Amino acid sequence: MSSATRIDAWVWSVRLFRTRSAAAEACRAGHVKLNDETVKPAQPVAVGDRVRVWNNHREYIYEVTGLVSKRVGASVARQCYIDHSPPPPSKELLDSQPRRDRGAGRPTKKERRETDRLRGRR
């Protein structure tokens, strides 16, 4: 365990991203927040900080309890944070959402209007 760890190294070390470059890119894109503020990849992390990560169409919220800068096993990684993430959406909710067949192409103008109407955009 180290005393100062970069945010991109920490989220990669605890297995939230597959590569460190993906973790750094997520920080640059604003998908990683430290204490509710968007941060650059080199921002240091401290024990007690809250890290919010948007990954795989879900938001994850973690409280840092341990600092690691090298990739560790899953069991060790789980000891470095407390998970405060909301539960994933239910399977019934996901199944109720409309889906297009893979390879069906872009939606038509009529389908886009219907989608906008359902989402309350118009």
C-alpha cells in the first residue's frame, strides 16, 4: 500500500477498468469523479474519498478505504473500497425497454419521433 495514489491508477488497480489507459481516458472524459468533482487522471486519492465512476452504462459509487497503485487480485481489491452503488436495474425493467434487432440499421424518422415522444423530449 502506498501513501499517494493517482485516481487513474487506483480505479485500474481495484479492477474498475481493464487497462490503465482506459482509466485515464475515462477521467479525461469526465466519467470519473472524486468527491463529486470531475478530475484529471493525475489527481491524488486519499482514504475516505468518494469515487463515482460511470462505466458500462451504470454508475458506481465507492468510498476509498485503502490505497493501491499496482493491479491486485479481486479479493484484495474489494478490501480497498466500500461499495455504495445503487442496485442494478431489474431484469423486468430492462426487458420492457424497446430494442432494435442487431443489424437493423438506423431508426426511421417516424421511429425517432416515437422515441422522442416516449422520452418526453417533444
